[in-house]
Amino acid sequence: MLSKKELADKLKTIVEKMGARKLVFDFLYPEDHEKRYTEKAKIEDEYSDSIDRILILSGNDISSPNMPIVFKNMTDYSIITPEQVEIFLDAAIGFKKDLANNPRRDMWQKELELFKSTLNDEQLERFFTIKNARIAMRDAQNYWERLKEAGLTSDLDSAKAVNQVYIHKLKIMEATDLYTYDDAQKREAWAAIDQYAPTPVRRVYAINRKNAAKKQGYRGSFTW
């Protein structure tokens, strides 16, 4: 994996070569704007994949939403092999072209297929951890605050409890990602994970059930 400086130097060299080749057409077709434009566009097309490869390797968000995770987080720590990097690079360039044709396209299905076919189980779990860590930790801290508000923390260690919820949330979110397009399998996976929910999670679930029952009770007793 090249360093950021090496990538920048390589990009500079490519852009300079492309610029020099494009400049030639200013002299060849000084009066023919359309011809100049057409020939310069051909040169840009010729170099576009090489430039995109460097930009993607540098962690720029020019491909599908989750590809930067690979190049920002998984290459720096040698989580994936050089061969896998090449597979992801080729795919990222293809995804970029897909989005150029349809910017609103949902790319997760294609991304997921790529991740599952390219990464081993340990690498795939690491990807999901990186992808979901921030939200999982936010939710874990929120759970702890709710437990404190309910007076249910006296027998719990805060750091241990937050970590337990964090790990549980990561598992739930991984299942959500894996089965995005299969609701039945997603619910089955959630239920299997919740069978082993740690105490802090079970207590928040109980709070949720209690609040839902109260809300339902208010609705049932409301009269005009």
C-alpha cells in the first residue's frame, strides 16, 4: 500500500501527463472548438480510471457509500491483502460509474455481495464493526442513561454495562445489514441474538414494554 505522499505524487504525475497531452490539441485545432473538446474528452476518459484508483485509495468518497471504509480503515491496518485491495479497487470504479448513471441508486446490495465474496469471516466482522461502531456506542450510552433515569443501575458497573450493550448492538446491526432485503431472516437473526441479551439490554427492553403498555392503557381509557 502506497503512502499518502506517494499516492499524491503519482496523481500529480498522471494529471501532468494528461494535461500535456490535452494541450497539444490547442495547437492542432486552434479554430475548431468541437474537435478540441472531443479529443480532450478522449484523453480524460483514457486517464479517468487511473485517477479514480488513486483517489479511491486515498479514501476519497467518490464511489459507493461504504467503499471508503475499506480504503480509509482496512488498508491502513493491513486487515486486507493487496490482492483484495485490487478487487475492491476494480469494484469501486465500477460502482462510481453506476452512480454516475443513477446517483440515487441503492448500492448496498452490490456492496454486500462484494464484501461477502471477497472478505473472510473475520475480515467481514471487522468491516461491520468499523461501519457500525459509532452508532452502536451512541446507542449503548443512551441505554445507560435510560437505566440511570429508571434507577436500575445500582448493581451494574457502568463501563461493563455500556460495553455489553455496545457488543449487543453491533450484533443486531450486523444482522440488519446482512439481511437488509430479507425481513423474515432479519427478524429471526434479531430473535436469536436477543436470546443472549445481556442484563442492561433486557432491562431497557422491560422499560420499553412497560412504557408501551402504559401508552396502550391511556388509549384504551380515553373517552370523549
